[in-house]
Amino acid sequence: MSEIKKVVLAYSGGLDTSVIIPWLKENYDNCEVIAVAGNVGQADELEGLEEKALKTGASKLYVLDLTEEYVNDYIIPTMKAGAVYEEYLLGTSTARPCIAKGLVDVAIKEHADAIVHGCTGKGNDQVRFELAIKHFAPEMKIIAPWREWSIKSRDEEIDYAEAHHVPLRISRETNYSKDKNLWHLSHEGLDLEDTGNEPQYEKPGFLEMGVSPLQAPDEPTYVTLDFEQGVPVALDGSKMSAKDIILKLNEIGGANGIGLLDIVENRLVGMKCRGVYETPGGAILYKAHSVLESVCLDKMTAHEKQRLSITFAELVYNGQWFTPLREALSAFVDKTQERVTGTVKLKLYKGNMINAGVWSPYSLYSEKIATFGESDYHQADAQGFINLYGLPIKVQAMVDAQGHE
């Protein structure tokens, strides 16, 4: 371990990464620890972070503003793909490769001997971080304390933190494992580990990005979103960046109880895990984009895109963002989005998103053809189509009948 003189630590200021700093110094010959916080929109969690990192033993703290990069290079491509993993909108999954890229940049700049992360050996994040690090720095040593130390639980982590005078913002009673960024907030652990327990949506302090649908207003809220080539460009008629649209939708959606998800998902490492997610703005964006695609994409493209979206979601969830297949799928998605331009109106009401209108200059929907009234559609044409379409069935039936004579 003597060759490890300087390390770069993925630092959030939470329980895991706070405990890791003194542990590294104890176990890696008092190595220098450079903390790196990737700002992907966790807001208040960054307050006082430098003081905390230095007090805990880090030599310095980098705070990387990755918010625009996170939205434009990770969130929007995933949303355009319609990628959903078992209903989960991939909030943590998309952030990890973005943060890992920033970690490698700092590690190279600082001539670090290793990169350290606080992911447990049970989770998906260890894979996401390490595959991204291997992509950008294939020879870099990676240290994962959870796979080395004798600490077995979060309670034992708190014991270690208290013994080493590490300041904590949590207590044993509120010790949910959380991940927060501008796209979502996840909750795991404590009472949620029993799948028979209903999440405490109405309990003050449980939800952070919004309210329970029961506590949402009794009047609906309308939102209008404009897209250009699948990318959101305006909200309620006001042009703004995709990042600002997401932040504003978080406020609007959160106030109306939108975007709550309680699922038992299949982790990459083989176990099932229960998580509660808050993704208010993301849920609205996915819904509006899907509505617009329903009028802009032809049937074959829409159906193939739907099939490939599952593969895209699995790649993102499994930490394989920086792979040839993900890049190829993104190229396919970008081609499908060339005419996904238009406006969608949604009605938000107590956790529900209700279609309230869609308009596009590239709409393939023709009222003249689809109407139940007089139209340009020649109904007699259907007879020849059915005869040809049903010919294999007719021939098969004739052959089967001969076989029974």
C-alpha cells in the first residue's frame, strides 16, 4: 500500500464518504486525500462541504459544476431514447458516468495514484463508477473501502464516524440511504426494506422534491412544453435551457404530487432491492415527449425504438454508458428525433398527468383520413388488403383441411 501516496475521492459529504477519509489515512499510510464533489444539482447538500472535507482530513476539495453537462449529455439523450428501467427513470444511473468522468479529469491533473469511491459491494454504483473510470483511465487503481474494511452496516459506520469525530447530518432514526440530483431523489433502507410497509409520503420531511398526491391542490395545473428534434426548448411559451426547464418542472410537478415511484427493482449484482423515487420534472418530460412522438413517428420506427429503449435502459442501469452499443443506439435515437418537433399540453392533477393537446408541423395524424365522418379514405380498398393479408391463414387452413380428409 506504500505506493499509494495521493488519492482522489468521490466525495458527497454523506456518511460513506465522510468515514472513508480517516479510514484511508489509517489504512493507506496517511496518504493525501483530495475530495471531489460532482455538482449534478444536489443543491443544499453542497453547503459547507469544503469545511467538512478539510476537517475530516482531506487536503483540498474540488466542486465540479457538472449540471449543464449532466443534463445535455446524459439526461436528454436518455429521455429522447424513452429509456426506462423497470419504471425507474435512471436518475442515479445517468449521474454516475458524468461524475466519474470528472473524477478522472481531476485524478490526471493531480497525478493521483488511485481513485476512491464509497459505493457498497451490494449496489450498482460501484459498477457504474468503475466502468467509466476504466474507459477514461484504464490503468488507474481503484479503491473501494466497502469491499475492504470490516464495517458491515450503516450503524457501524456511524459508530466509526463518532469515534473519529466525523460530523454527521443524519441520525440513526433518519438514516435513509439517499441519492439526490437535479433529476431525482432516491430513498432506500430503514422501513422501506420491508416490502409490506407503505412509504411515509405524508410524513413531514420524507419527500423533499414535492408532496403526496393527497396533499396536492384540488385544482389542476396546466403545463405546455415545446420540443425541437426531441429536445425541450420552452416551457409555457418561455424559451429556456433544458436544465432550467427541468428545474421549473420539478417545482410544478412536485407541488402536484407528480413523479412518485415505489418499486422493487432487479439490481445488476443479482439481488432485488426496494426503492422510492421522486422524479417530478422527469416524469412530466418523459410523458410530454412520448405524447409528441405518438403523432410524429411512423409505426415501424416507433415500435423498433420502443424495443431498443429497453436495451438502452439496461446499458445505462448497468454502467455501460461509455460503450459502442450505447453510442450506436444514441445515433439511432437522434435519427428518429429529426421530426419530433412540436408542442404538448398536459394537465397535472394529484399525481396524474392527463393529455390536454398536442400539435406538430410534422404530425402524421390526418383528421381527414381518420375521421368517422366523410373522408378521403376509400373503405372498399380494405377488402383487397384483407384478402392479401389473410392469404397465408387461408392457405394454411386449406392444407389442414386436406390432411383430415
